[in-house]
Amino acid sequence: MRDTVYFTLPKRLIIPCIVFSLFYSFLFPPGINILNYIYGLVNGFGHMWFLPMLLWCFVATYFLLKVRMKEEIKLIGLLCLSIFPSSLIPLPFRMASTMYYLFYFYLAYYIWNHRKLVVKYLATNKIIISGSILFLIVLFHLTLYYEIIHYHIRL
């Protein structure tokens, strides 16, 4: 039953990506050749970038669930993968951005599957909540700093 979700994803993610990218490309014509245009339709024009990336997150999670390894080890590996600059490896169809977002996707999956234990643990350990909030703030600032340096954004 759970596997059927993974096989319906292409039509639930890629078809809307193509339709709305087509609509977006009519509103804002990209002015590129036909092969790049078709690639852009599947890859997501404009703000549609997240749909192919979500598809790859689901595909990667499907295979990660097949790997017999402690979930915590998988999360540490995905964290290391997300820190690795995805711009060094040019991959098609938003697979490079998937390397960054897969950690967060799988972490949410992990927390959802262990939600009762997580809520019970957080309710008894207030210091963990404070540390987690501090960690997220620092992670946000480091990510923002990386994007400012990488994309030469002026504040």
C-alpha cells in the first residue's frame, strides 16, 4: 500500500510542473531553443523548481527505506550530503538541490514516524527544545551566509 504512493508521484508532481511551467513560460517567455525549453518544462520554470526536487526526495526516500541501517546513521549521512555544495556536481532535473533538501525531507519523515516518542521526549527535556531552536537559528544564518557568498548578494 505504501509503495503505491511512490508510483503515483510522477503524475501528481511532474504533470502539474509541466502544465504550470508551460503557463509560466507563456507569461514570461524564456527565449531559448526548443531542447532547453522542453528541459525547462520538465525541470520547472520559475517557481516550479520544487516539484521535480520533491519527486527526487520521494524517490531517494523510497530507496533509503530499503537500506538496512540505523535511521540515525542515515540522517548523519544525509546531513553531510546536504552540507556538500551541490553546485560542484552539475546534475539534471533538480537532483543537485535534492541533495540539499533530502536531509530535511528525511528528517521530517523520521520525526513523523516517531512523533509520539519525540513529543514525549521534548515534553520532559526543555533544554533540548532550547538547543534545537538555537541550532536552527545558527543553521539558518549559516545557510544565508553561504547564499550571500555564493550568489554575491548585496544586503
